[in-house]
Amino acid sequence: MKSAKLFASQGGPIILSQIENEYGNVERGFQQKGFSYVRWAAQMAVGLQTGVPWVMCKQDDAPDPVINTCNGMQCGKTFNGPNSPNKPSLWTENWTSFYQFFGGVPYLRSASDIAYNVALFIIAKKGSYVNYYMYHGGTNFDRLASPFITTAYYDEAPLDEYGLVRQPKWGHLKELHAAIKSCSQPLLYGTQTTFNLGLQQKAYVFRSSTECAAFLENSGPRDVTIKFLNIPYQLTRKSISILPGCKNVAFNTGKVTIQNSIREMKPQFRFNSAEKWKVYTEAIPNFDDTSLRANRLLDQIATAKDTSDYMWYTFRLNHNSPNAQSVLSSAHGSHNYTSVAMEKNVNLVNGMNNISILSATVGLPNSGAYLERKVAGLSKVKVQRRDFTNYSWGYQTTFDAPEGNKPVVLNLGSMGKGLAWVNGQGIGRYWVSFHTPRGTPSQQWYHIPRSFLKATGNLLVILEEETGNPLGITLDTVYITN
């Protein structure tokens, strides 16, 4: 980036650089080495001489001149402030939603709550920078999602997974930004005074030699009417009114006037013809087929090396073994409880039995100290078997791209759990059978970027782990209505 002259000091667009991310969450796990690492990382970054400030997110002990910043949803309340008087208050991640887990419902953060906390950070913490995470949602294509996280990522952002405007969040924040910008002169150059207007109401006033701006906060749970400069103002509950010129209300964070948008999926093609599908079954390996053997259970992460979600464990067992009655059936964990066990009695054949167990991961660990010590796969075996003989695993068909430029999605509501590819591009993991407490899938529609598609003859491949029905799959386009 420096050789391309992309930093602001070189006339480019980059005004900030970041080194590390939320390392403070794990620093204590490494004791003195963690503290030393923070110093080394800061010195290394500053030594690059980019000419723009460096930040460390959620790193209270960020050494000078690196700036410690806040991540979260309420940095106007939770941020302790810069750790040096010569550093500004920066909010590097204002979480507009939160990532969703399979088996969980979307996290819905209101437009008014986001706007209130942005305004509060500016006035209560002298905030000079707010960055939204995420402002544009996205897709965890292929196998990139971390443990149990859905393929859709931050779909509740102001711009959703497909880049479509999500109202009222997008419009309400646009109005907030315009109101704050109209107060920029006194905010940047004025003197701040703060005084109470009631038990849970405050006025934050910024005056320069030429302009004035006021922010009237009501942190209470009820609407109230207060007087500011002898003029009555109605403040909705948990809101901030912005008054450029200290007189007229230009914006109130709690009053959302933007109409809600509704997203609709419209089927364009149905994959309901059995003649158009090719079906494959996965061969179950036995001990003689194995190429890697050990006298202990191997860790799946270290063995598979992130090349696949799947790894077979297979071994031989004589029917006369005293442990021949305890057999593992099917089971899965969740993001809260990743270790599971299930037992089921089965009849074994006389003599030698080949027992094969398929272990499947749902993303690799993404946080915590000593990630290199994280393991996955089987940890203890008595006797375990899973019979996939009658399961159809692979499905393949072709389709043409829908006309127009609307976002394209695959409705996998009739399937169970697995992965999908379009023209060799992984569109992510699906797990429709893992329902939320409401009894519905965490995610049913899966994004196919139009850049993945050809006009005709697109190849769809499905790897189904359970017993899905591919005849119920549809190819949909996404519409927004008010």
C-alpha cells in the first residue's frame, strides 16, 4: 500500500491503519509474553512509517503513539477513553447486529438504538470517529464461516447480505449523519458545557465564536418534556435530540420516520424434475481402504489441515469384544456445547466388523488464546458406528441464470445439512434441519452472486449429509418493497 501511495500522507485515501484486533481479550492468557507482544506489534507497525495513525481495537494498554479504541454497541457508556491525553476517542466497531449461529435467531438491533449510541459517543466521550461493523452484510462462501456461524453474515446491517438497502436502519442513520455534519463547526472548534435538565436528562452544548449546537439527551424509559434556554422540548425515551444553532430540532434518534422495507424471495426456477438430477452415493470406507493409520485417535483439525469439513475414522472390531453393545448413533453440538455423545444398541455380525464413523466440523475455532491447541473430532471411542448405506449424498443438475440484475438465491428449505457449489464455487454450508427455538431454519436462502453465473448451463452440486429432498429446491430472486 505504501509503494502504491495509498496512505493519506501520500495523497491516498487511507487515513487510519490497524495492528492486531481485540488482542486484549486473550493477552492475559499469555502473561508477560502477551504484554511484550503488544509492545513489539506496536513498534513494528509504527516503524513502517506510513504517515497515518495506528490503532489497536479493544486494547486498553496500547502503547504510544498507537491509539486504543472501542468495539461494541454502547461505546458512549462502556469506553474508558483514550489512555493518553494526546489521543482521540475512536469507535472502530459499532456492531449494527451480530453474527448468527445455526440454531439461533437473527440479532435485531433497532435503528434508534444505533443512532442514540452514536450521538452519545460523540457528546459523552468526545468521539471523533465512528465506524460501523458491519455496514454492508455479506456471505461466508465455501467453508469460511467460523464455528456454527451461518453462511449469511450480518444480514441485518444497513445494507443487507445482497447489498440491498434495509430500512429504516439505512435511512435513519443517513439522517443522523446529516444532522451531526450540520453541527461540525462547533463540535470541532467549540467549547463544551454539560448540565442537567432533569433526573435522567442532560444538555450537551458546544459553542464556538460563531456557532452553537446542542444535544439534548433523555436516558430515561419514558417520554418527557424539558426546558432548554426557556424553550420546551419533548424528548422521547432513550433518545438524543440534535439542535444545530441550539434552537430547532433537526433530528431525534428515537423518532424513526423512514418506512420499513420488506424483502421478498420470488421463485424463478424449480428443480422439481427428478430426470434433471444426477444422484451419487458416497462409498463407506473400511479399515483396508485407509491410507493413514495410528494406534490413537487423531485430531481432525491437524489431520485434515482445513481441506475438508469431513474425516472418516474406521477400525476393526471382533464381535466377541466385551464392549460390543455400546454404539454411537447420530448427534451434533452447538456453538455453546460443542462436545456431544449418543449411544444406541445394534446387532454386530459374527466375527470381524469394520466400523466407520464420519466426523464433521462446522467451521474452525476463531478466537481465544492458544488457538494452535484447539482440537476437533473423536476424543473417546468404545464402539461406534453410523450406517449411511441407504443415504443419497451427492446431487447434480444444471440451470440457467434468471434474467435481470436482482440478487439470486438458492432456496434449500427442503434439504438437511451439507454444502453446495455453483460452477465450482462454494456458496457455503447449509444446515436447514437445525431449527431455532421458533421451529424454523436459521437460514433457508443461500446467496449466489451473479458473478458466479453464466447465462446458461450453470452446474449445481449438492453434498447432502442427511435426507434432504432436492426436488423441493428453488432458484429465487430477491426484491425489496415498502
